[in-house]
Amino acid sequence: MSFSEIKKISLINMKNHWIKLSLITLIYLLFNFSINLIPIVGFVFMFIFSTPISYGYILSLIKTINNEKISVIDFLILGFKNTGKAWRIIGNVFVRLFIPILILFGFAVLVAYNSLPILEALINNTLTLDIEISPFITIGLLGYIVTLIYIAYKFLSYSLCFYLMIDYPQENGSFIVKKSTMFMKGKILKLIGFFLSFIGWIILSILTFGIGFVLLIPYIYISLYYFYKNISPETV
């Protein structure tokens, strides 16, 4: 299916649920905003529960369009109930990205260390056009950019994990991450194009001083759900 067909199916399934979807989204956003205002405790809470609650939010949206009984605050209950599973997925993703992140940090240190003479010249107001720039800065910058692109690519490969958690509730984190990677193989550029197709809606939401995001966010998540269903080789 094309992007327009996927989005059309999403709108059809959301047709009779806009008010509830918007309320769930509004409460979800306000909850996250409120918790983040609490010093230290709020940070710790969001560090532990932000990912599970995000899963609970997406699950609430899917249950709503599937006409299942769900309240506008059930995303919290669903999130807390699946905290362990969400963290197992986070753990599996972290293990797979640990070395690339370490390499990224190494390149950042390389650039920073070799940029010290330039920084010192700036501070002392002695910077000139003929200042010698270490080749390690160029190497570090190129390495940093390439590694960052690779990490972004891998993150996009894991973008279906929450939807797979819904379809495979009994499976472990390793299975979910591997399954997402398998489904997304050769489809990363397609996913990027899919997200870019919402640019117009994002601009419109910004022009409404952010109010439009209450409608746009569930639209994107539900469209991504049907994107996943469309590329899944197991969809009948």
C-alpha cells in the first residue's frame, strides 16, 4: 500500500474515535509535562516509567480503534503492568547499541581533545586563518557523523517494537527486537519517507500553537500501526 492508502485506512478507523483519542493524548501529554516539573523525583520517575507509559499510550490508541473497552487514563495502568517487558526491550536495544555508542563517544572525545588549541586561541583572541587544524578533527567529525547515522538507522530498525509487543504479548525482549529488525530490513528509507509525509500536518500543528498535536500524534501512531501491518509478512 502507498502512504496515502495507509493514512486513509487510519483515518477511516479513527473516524468514530477522534474525541476519545484526543482526550487520551491530551491527558498523556499533560501527565508527562506535570511529572517533569517535579525536581529529581520527576526525573527518576520518567527515567523508569516513560518508556512503559509510552507503550501503554500506544496500546490504548490501538484498543480504542479496535472498539475495545478502555478509559482515557488506562495508558498508565497498561504502562505500569508492562514495565518489566518494556525494560527488557530497552536492555536488548542497549546491548546492540553499546559498542556503536561507545565508538560515537570516542570520536566526540577525539574531536574535543584536538580542538583544544583552537578553543584556547579563541579565548585568548589569537585565532588566525592560518592556524594549524589537526587532521584528527576531520577524522573524528567524519567518524562521528557516520556512527551517528548508523545508530539512527538501528533505532529506526527497532521502531516497530511496541506494535510487536501488542501482537506477541508472551514473547521476550530479544524476540521482539529481532522481529522488528527483520520486518524493517530494506524498509528504513520507506519509513523515513512515511514520517516525512506528515511534514505538512506538523507545520499546521505548530501554527495552531501546538493544539493540533493532540490530533496529529494519535494519527501518526495509528498510521504507523497500519504501516507495520502492511509490511508484516505475517499479516493475512
